[in-house]
Amino acid sequence: MVVSEAMIDNTRIIIASMYLDVNRLLDIDILKIEATIAHAKGAGIIIVMDSNSRSTSWHNILTNRRGKMLEEFLMSKQLHILNEESCLTTFWSSGGTTTLT
């Protein structure tokens, strides 16, 4: 996880880039996201992540357990998903693909 803070026209913005390891409990990463939100305290916040989860909310073909947990957390914090549907893939394996968003 990398977090950066910027000031743009007297507006404080927190930008976080996160990788959520599929082999780590999602609850641990959710605590990190919560800590980042708490640090922002009224600032704008942008979180960019590779969540290693699947959800139709970010244009995957299905929603898995991790995806459902992450969806519910994001909704509870009133965070918005800004992925756009795309036919381009950035990752492919026997386990699935990731689309460029």
C-alpha cells in the first residue's frame, strides 16, 4: 500500500494505491482501508486497488465471496466504484482475467 497526500487549490486529497493479496484475509485489508479513510478526515480520497476479488459491481462476470465482502464494505463507507466496462484485459490465467479499467 502506498498513500500520498496532495493539496490542490486548498483542497486536501489522499490517494492510496493498494494490492489486496488473495492469500491474506480480506478483513486485514479492510482494516487498512478504514485506517486510510480515518487519516483522510474530511479530505477527498481516491483509492486505486487490485482487490483480487470478483464482483459484477466492477464489471466481472460473477461475484465471489471476497467481492461481496468488499462491495458491502465500500457501500457502508459511501465509497463509489468508478471502473468502466472494457473488453481489454490486463491479466489472463487459468483462474480468470482482469479487465483494463
